[in-house]
Amino acid sequence: MNKLITILVVIAVVGVVFVMLGPLYILDEGEQAVVVRFGEIVDSQREAGLKLKTPVIDNVVRYPKRIQSWDGDPRRIPTEENQFIWVDVTARWQVTDPELFYASLTTMEAGYSRLDDVIESSLRRVITNNRLHEAVRDSNLINEIDRTDPVEADVEELDEEGVEQIEELITVTSQQREVRRGRQELSAEMLSSAAEVTPDFGVELHDTVIRQIRYSDDLTESVYDRMVSERNRIAQAYRSYGEGRKEEILGELENERQQIISSAEREAQEIRGGADAEAAQIYSDAYQQDPEFFEFWRAISSYEDTLPRFRKTLTTDMDYFDFLYSEDGQ
Amino acid sequence: MSEKDVTPRLPFKLNPRMIIIIVIVALIIGVVMSSFFIVDQTEEGVVLRFGEYHRTVPPGLNFKLPFTIEQNRNVPTQVIQNMAFGFRVEEAGVNTRQSDVDYPEESIMLTGDLNIVDVEWIIQYRITEPVNWLFNVENQEKTIRDISQSVINRLVGDRAIIDVIGAERATIEADGREEMNETLDSYGLGINITQVRLQNIVPPAGRVQDAFEDVNKAVQDLNRLINEGREQYNQEIPRADGRGERIVQEARGYAAERVNRAEGDASRFDQVLTEYQADPGTTRTRLYYEMVESAFGEEEGSELVDRNLDNFLPLLNMRRDGATEATGQNQGGGSQ
């Protein structure tokens, strides 16, 4: 019994010592390692699994095999036309040759700071050698977009002519400067000039992308000014157009009203004239039958109408009073 | 009481056999405990043997070799994950709350016509290949953020501000999704971006935004002005129509009256004429006297002057109401 215990203890102690000496190490997926013996690289492993090394004297240095992100601070860089912009670049990189990497840089921190230098210098060179719009834009798409007119959607009441007219007023200088290279090409240029250097220290650069471009603060203010004045101009165009249309409608109104009234008046006069003519016809048809009696009749009926309104002082001279002085009417 | 009794007595006798049993039991428990693992329904399990990828296992209770010979990593492959840019969701729920903090370093962008715009967006993605997700790229989420930002920035930078705010939105979303997927696939990240949604696209806050809003107001003003014109038109023209109609109708009334009067007069004349022709002498005289009667007969106050009163001076006051005064003057004139 005691023998068994002794054997077990011995096995356990030997096992522990063996493991502590570390002839084995596990390399995880996504890792790679170089094995260093007295400062000299004796082995490198790129595949995951259980690996062997010489106990005690071998030292395992692990590096990630995964793609790494590099993220620099935004840099304030002048473009070719000397406008200062903030450019923020990120990159993807990978340790592809762990032995070379260990030999030239050793630590990941050193790797990052080396990339800082490499990428920043190529970033500066590319931005300073190109104009602003080349970095901002990627293609000439902006000049090709067929803009569905924003007015049409807003103002339903406008006819086609109105839409055209207002479009002319609000159109912002839509033709932008031609892009010859574009952002992606600049990024590619940045990448190719940086990637030329990185294999020297066992690193492969996968891409460098411009994450963000911003104006510098003083430039931002003047851009705001421009944007505001542009909007004001458009707003003014809409308002003035509205006022113009209103005036036009009021003019139309006046025109139409006068047409209506005057044509009504014309018709009224025609009707009156026709009636007058007809009345004259009727009168003359009747009166022509006996003009002499007409004169008498017209006279007495007119007297009948008008005389009561006069103040009257009569003399007995009238025929009426013929019988006033003598019975036979003198 | 003897001193022996102070140490607690084990319930069984501690002998070598017992120790071995205990060790074996402990080993068995250890083996069992480290041999099973649970993979949730939303996940897939990736099993590594000595650090090397060995297999992928489905949800449920799974077996692995004990004592870290095999290790498992669970990856949520069924869950759609969200990522917000330019804002953060503070608390999702019935009332989703967004953090008040802005992230201008994410959302402020230059447009192709060199204007500035503030774009907020979200992406949704799902891990499709758990092994790639785990082992190909470090800082997976930061990588997704970086690429998403750079793609949206570039797409916005390629368009005019008015298009970004308006019509090109959907294109940016679709192209953005495609290009993000393309780039991330090139790293072998093992995800699929299912959706890119632009949330809030506005000009920079403050006076620029006010100016943009003023344009909308101006469009409203335009509509209002036109409507005002139309309103006045609608107010006046029907009225003018009515007035025209009235003028015509009045003329018709006049015409009817004129013709009717003429016909009446003519008819009366005809009839009188017939009578007159039958007996011209007396009819004429009768008509004359009837006229005088009707003209003078009704009113008082007419004055009658003899035809032989040659030196009658008609001094009459032309004003009716000054009759007394006129008499006075008359008298004064007489006394002289």
C-alpha cells in the first residue's frame, strides 16, 4: 500500500517538474511565435497547436497573427491650395514575418510607433500634393446625379414654367471641379508608398483608409458663412418668386374684372340701344298715323305731366278763359 | 476529558485507501465538470484543441476533452448586432433613450460641394463565420467602426449636400452596405452587414441649420403668397361676374320697360286717335279742357292775372318760404 503511494507521489512530482520546465507550449489560433534561445531566433511557428521547445533555455515570444488596426490621431495638413484640413486615417496591418519583426522591432508597441512614422509621412505627402476636392471626393458622380427637382415636390401648385423659372433661381453652381484621382486613389497611393517600407520589418500593410476629413476651425466658420448665404439666396428666390406670382395673379384679377365689367356694360348698352330703337319704332309707327293729332296729343299730355310742378301765374289771355269775358267766347 | 478529544474526529478512518478514493473522485468530478459546456441557441461553439481550431458545435450540451486540452469559445451568430455612429443608444427599450452627447468626430463630414453636414447612422450586422470572427482580425468592433465611418465619409464626400440630405439617401445606404461588406470580407472578418441606415442628416447645428430651415419656410411663404393671390382672385372674380350680370340684367329691365311703355303709349294713342277721328272737333276740345283741369285744378295758389291789367308788375319772391318778407318789400315799394 505504502509502495503505491510512493509511486504515485513520484509520478506526480516528476509530472509537475516536467510541466514547469515547459517543453511544451500551446499556440492559440490567431497567434504566432518565435522561439528565442540566448537571444538568437531558433524557430518560428505560424500554425496553432501544441508545440515543443527546449525547456528552460528557450523563450517563446508571441505575436498576434490577426489583422491589426492602426489608428492615428487626426492630422492637420495643408492641401495643395494651402487649405488646412484635418485628416484622420486608419490602417490595417499584420505581422507576416515574425522573425524579421522580432529582429527589427521586437514589441508590438514599437511596431505601432514605426507605423505612425511611415503612414504619417506618406499621408502628408499625398495630401499636400493634391487639391482639396481630390481628397474629399472620389469620382465625378456629383456632376452626374440627375437631381429630381426639390421644388416640384414642395410646390404642387406650380406649372412647368414656374418650376423651370424657380429652378433657375435656386440652382447652386452645380458643376463641380473635375476630379482626376479621387479619395480612393489617394488612399491607394498612400498605401503603396507606405507598404513599400513595411516588409522591411516583417509587416504587411493591408490598407490605409481616410476615415474622416474635416475643415480646420477657422475654415469651418467661413464655410458656415458661405452655406448660410447660399441658403439665404435660395430662400429669397422662393419668397420673391412667390411675391411675383402673387402680383401676377392680382394683375390677372384686375384684368379679368375689367373685362367682365366692361363687357357687361357693353352688353347693357346694346340692350338699351335695341330697346330705345324698338321703342322709337313703336312710337313712330303709332304717331305717323296722324301727325297733326300727335302734336296736339303729345303737347297736352306733356303739359299734364309737367305743369303741376311749376309755380303758376296765369293770365286770362289763354284760350281757356275765352268764355270768362263773354259767353260766345269773344 | 482527555486532550485527544479537542481535535474533531473524522466520520471515517483516514487511511491511504481513503485518500486514493478521494483523489479519484475529485479527478472524476474535475473531468466531468470540464468536459461539458453549454452553447446557447443564439450561439455557435468553436472548439480548440491545444489552441488549434478543431470543430464547430451547435447549440445544446456539448462535450469536450477535459483539463483545457480542448477549449470552447461561444460566438453569438444568430444575434443581429447594432452599432451607432454619431450618437449612442443609452437605454434600449419601450422608450429608447439616446445619449445627449454628440460625437461630432464621427458625424461631421465634408460633402462633395465642400459643405459641412452632420450625418448619424446605424449599422446592423451578424457574425456569419465564427472561426473567422475569432481568429482573423483583432479589435473586430473597432475595425467595423473604422470601415463603416470611412465608407460613409467617402460616399457623402462624393455628393452634394442637397443630395445627401435628400434624394441620394437610399443610394448611400445601399452602396455603403455593399462596400462595407466588400472591405470587411477582404479582411476575412466573418460578418455580414445586413443593414446600413442613415438616421439624422442635418446641416451643422446653429445658424447654418436655421438657414436651411428658413429655406423650408420660404417655400411655405411661396405657397402662402400664391394662395393669397388665388384667394383674392377667388374673392373678387365671382363678385365681378355677379356685378356684370347685374348690369346686364338692369339693362334688360330698362329695355323691357322702355318697350312696354312705348307699346302702352302707342296703344293709348291708337285708341284715342280712333275716337278722335270719329269726332275730331269735340274730342280735341274735351282733351284740352281735361288737360287744363288736371294741370291746374288740384293745387291751390296759382295766381290769375287779367289780360288787360297792363301795368301789372310781377314782383314775386322766388323763394316760397319768404312770402312775408316779399310782401313787406312790396309794400315799401308801393309807398314810395
